[in-house]
Amino acid sequence: MKLRLVFAGIAVAGMLAACGHSGHGKEMRAAPDMSVQIAAAIAATDRPEADVKRDEARRPAPMLEFSTIQTGDVVADLGAGGGYFSRLLSTLVGPDGTVLVQNPPIWLEKYGKFFKPGLKKLRADRTNITFLTVGIDDLQFEVNSLDAVTMMLIYHDVVLLPADRVAMNAQIYAALKSDGVLLITDHHAVDGSGEAAADPLHRIDANMVLAEVEAAGFVLDAQSDALHFADDDHTINVFQPEIRGKTDRFVYRFRKAK
């Protein structure tokens, strides 16, 4: 795979330096330096140009570094949409790893014209991908089969499905191996608003997400301020031109207790 390594290396170094962490609880499994693999994931020349254009808003370098996902891991990317993050993960885990790309059936029915071209290209380009079209509260994963699960900007969408979030979080917990990682990021809503902003603003209360995930048995291991934008007051629809790509987003890394 040809790579844009020079430019990607510069971008990764800068973005990783900007990634602020605050640790909670015990340390994660010892992780090797994945900076080369992260640079390769971002620089891969088979990435669609539309994905590359999203990098400024999505900041993939600090997200991949913060995830602690390693070469050879089995990772489920839930609510993957057209596969923006799935493709990055595919390079990161390498040929010995696997990425499970999940979308609910109703998403493909309603938004297929947006998602299916990206998924079709992903299927053609990569061999370490498995596609799952199943309900997000009916994941059907084997117990203790996953090293990591990612939910990138879609927890509020789970509210809109609707879906049984208690069942979803329980299934994710069961599927992860001991010390496995659940990475969740989403657009901040006003504190205390619960799920009220999910429909009108496509945002969600970070504290509600934290409480629901911890209720499933997870421990908050760390959070990152890499997607913090102080100018966002959490009250505007995330698709409004003046805020799109600049929303204040929480980034949580949870751990399945040993």
C-alpha cells in the first residue's frame, strides 16, 4: 500500500501532541508505540478523498492513539456508517487483525445512498473486514471475542433508533475480553439534558452516557480533550454550517474490568 508518509507523519506528530489525557483507575494493558501504524492509516492512498477531507474535523491521529488499539486486535466499529473510522482501524490492526463493521439494517435502508458507496469500496480494498448488518442491541458477538469496540459520534443515534441501550452495553461488555476497550465519542449536549437533545440537535449529555456505560460494569479509564472546542455552547444543531466540524465532543475510553 503506497503511503503519504511524510505529510501524515507531520500531522500525526502534531495531533498526538495535542491529545490531552486524564487517567482514571488502573492502567490499560501495555501498548506498543503505534505512531508508525497511525501514520500509515492516515496516509493510505486508498482512502477516499472525502474521508481525507473529514480528517480536520475528526482528528484521527489522537483518536487512534488514545484508543490503545494494537496490531492484531479484533475491533468492532459500531454504527460505522460509510466506514470512515473502519478503514483507519483496518490499517491499524493490520493483516493479522480484524475489523467488524456494523450498521443497523434501518440505517442502510434509510441512508444507503450515503453509506453504501463507501462500504462497497472498503469491501473491495481491504481483506481484514467483516460486515455486520444487525441491530445495535442485537449484536450477536461471541463472548470474550473482541479486543476493542468503537462508537464514534453515534451514541445519540442509538437514542433515535430507538434501541435498548441497556442490552447494547451489556452485549458489548460480554463481547470484550478482560481489560478490553470501549471508545465512545459524541457531541456534547447541555449538562443534565439527558437524551432530550438527541433528536433536535444530534447531541447527548456526556454524564448520561457515562452513567449508562458504567452501569453495564465498565470502568472509565481515561478521557481526552482532543475534540474539545471551547466556542461551542452545546445548544446548536451539529449540522449548522457555523458549527459543523467544530462541535465540542467528549471522548471516553472505558475498560472492561479484569
